[in-house]
Amino acid sequence: MRVEMMSRSISYQEELIESLKAPLEAAPYIEACLEEENSEVLKLALNDVVEAHHRMNELSEDVTALLTKLGELLSEKKGSEIYCLSALLDALGFQLTVTVKQRNY
């Protein structure tokens, strides 16, 4: 028996970026990656969300500068500050969450 793999017209990464255009999809994605306590995973997740915003033409120069700065910090210290904060909050019975910010229309 021969099984032929059908090629997909859209890659997993493309599907991911498309889904992250929706804030209600992006927030839990960032939160889940933050819970991994791995600075590389967090950087990749934030890059994915920024890419989604870029494709929607909703990316300011400020966001780009902040992402660059955060990337440098995560590379230098492996996210130790944010994970230390998360551990402290956990010990106190709290947790970090990422939610969609309410917009004033």
C-alpha cells in the first residue's frame, strides 16, 4: 500500500501567523509561551505576534524598537527577571496573565 502525502498550500507557520492576527488568539499564545520559562520560546512567540501585526499594517516604530530591546534583554539574561517575577508571584499565590486590552472607540 502506498500512501501519498498531499502538500498543503499553507504552512503551519503561515496558519499560526494568520491566527495570531486575532487578539483573542494571540493573548493565550503569548501566555502559554511565557509559562514555558524559556527565553527563546518567548522571543519566538513575540516575534510571531509582531509578524501578525506587521501583516495587518498595525505595527508602529515603537513596537519594533521595544521588540528589539526585549530581544536583547532576553538574549543577555535569558529572561531571568520576568521568570523571577513569575516565580515570586506564584509563591504569593498569583500568576502573570496576558489579556486583550480594552480599546476605547
